[in-house]
Amino acid sequence: MYKNLFRFIRDQFQTEAFIPLHAPLIGALEKEIVNDCLASTFVSSVGQHITEFENDLKTLTAATDVVAVSNGTAALQLALIAVNVKNGDEVITQALTFIGTANAISHTGASPIFLDIEKDNLGLDPVKLENFLSQETFLNDKQECINKKTGKKIAACVPVHLFGHPVKINEINAICQKYFIPVIEDAAEALGSYYQNQHLGTFGEIGILSFNGNKIITTGGGGALLFKDKNLALKIRHLSTTAKKPHPYEFFHDQIGYNFRLPAINAALGVAQLKRITHFLKSKRDLALSYQHFFSSREEKFFWEPAQSKSNFWLNAILLKDFEARENFLKQSLTENIMCRPVWKLIPFLPIYAHCQKGDLSNAIHIERCLVNLPSSAREF
């Protein structure tokens, strides 16, 4: 049933060998710049490559300031701390996302509330967000949004730009502003994605990025925070470096900080990768266009970018007719030595988060049962 599809995938990557889901392109430029970093001996938490990487990200995203950190989950944890999410608070996010979104919330001592997604963009549904806030919360005399069920403050909202496809971020921002809830954009998968010609991660109070080995660009590990407010960026830069006060020789720490800064050797790899991001994005868009054309005559639905958007097509995705079809497809892909993957299990149905409050998740449940990611690596040719 899927023989023609698997042949098509092999033709796109021009190989009969194993095809991964998403592999980085590492070449001579990466080796040259990483070797420069090694030669400098500044391979840890300081060095010119960190500054260069942050400045390059500022140029690409048009953020006011950027702070590079050890990974995307750490970036999200710091972003939540920056908007004063505290132990005992609650944070709204979507049920369908990578576990790091929920874990970062938990690391602050807050609890996630899981709401549904939209089927077309796989992001937080603004209608269900509005319904939840209007029916399940109230504003107290401090203009804090309080959950009627738990009595706890809802201190932030974290929509996720899944697979690099933009959510309806302007609508989500407008709703959250009415309830005095800061928006943190989880744009971990969305470097190089735009909505209305504005880079994702720059609409909310803060945005975060990830540079894991399977992302658009990689630093090995790594993440970053995108800021509108330079003073807030200074605060988080300080916290991410163990809250050590600058001094020629003394060690004085004025807060309980975090050792979350991105090492320079990782930043050096990121500097090289950013120099090639135009090629990566073009290659991935060309692949997505090929997939779109292929699936136009088939029953599976291929996910294309939403209106007024330009997606990076981090992971290409199709929707199969039901769970049985999904399982059959995945089993066949294994035998074909082509890596395809189901989407993550819904977080509120994992035992570790089963106690958390959740809304109607009908869209997310359907997507989880039927969605499959296809090989999506950028190609050299």
C-alpha cells in the first residue's frame, strides 16, 4: 500500500541506505569554526563565539536581545522565571507537544493546564483558550487570573509552534492580555519560521528556540531566549551564569542562579550552521513542496503551512485515516529502513501528568492517533 511512497522518499534523498528522520548537515565550515574555538581555548561559558552566535540570532530573528543557553527546556524554564512564574502557580499550554514544554513548567514548581489544539496548524486553539478562561477563571483585585477549580494563579501561557508551523499567535496574545497572562512562545522547532513576515518567538513576552541535533540548525545541544525587553534579557543572562556579579577576581553571587549558559564550543558550531541556514531552509521547503505534490493525489493529508505564514517545515507530517493505518505504515517503514515516527503521546495521558487539569482534547486525541512524521532532513544537493 505504501510501496510507492517509500520509493518516493528514497528518490528524494538519493540513497538506498537507512534514511533518518532528521539529521544535521555537518561540513568543512563547521569543522573550521569549531577548530578555531578549540585553538582559542575558550570552549566553556565565555568566548567570542557565544557573542557572535547571539548576535547572529538577533539579526535573523530581529529580537531586541538574545541569550544562548544549554538547551531549549532550560530556555523555557528561564523564560517562565523571567515572567515571575512561581511555585504553586499554573501555566496553560497545549496537550500535544514535546515533554520538555511541560517539564520546564514543572521545574519552576508550577503545574501545567492542558488545552486542545487546532487541527490545521497543530497549535493551541484560541477558541478553547478563550472558553476556558471565560468559564473557568476570574480576575481578582490584583488583576491576577485565578483558576476557579484550584484557587491558583494562572501565571503564563505557552503556545507551541509545532513542527515549525505558526499558531494563531496574535489571537492568543489578545486573549491573554485580557486576563493579564504573559505569553511565552515555545518556538523550539521554529527557527526560520515567520507569521505575517515576523519571526516566530518575537510575538510574546519571550520566545525560546532549541538547537538539538535534530533541529533546523544544531549546536549539539543548546537553546536560546528571544527578548523584547533588553533589561529582562540582562536579568536572565545574569541568572543563567550562576548569578555571579562581575568582578576582576572575587566570586560574589547575589541570587540563586542557574548554570545554564551555552558553552562556546557549542556556539561555534551554531555560528557555522547559521551561515548555512538559507540553504537548509530552501532545501527543506523544496522537500515539503515535493511531498505536497506527491500527496495531492493520495488519501493521506499532508500538513502545509497556515495562511500568512512561512514555515521552516522542520518535520513534515501526514495524517492517516485512523490508528490502524498509522500502525501499519510505521511497521512497513521499519522494514523499509526508513525512519518515520508517530507524534508524541499526549502529555496529560502520561502517568506523570495525569493529575493535571485538562480541557476537551478531541482534536489532539485525533491527531495523536493518526499523525506520522516523514524524513525531513535538509539535503546537500
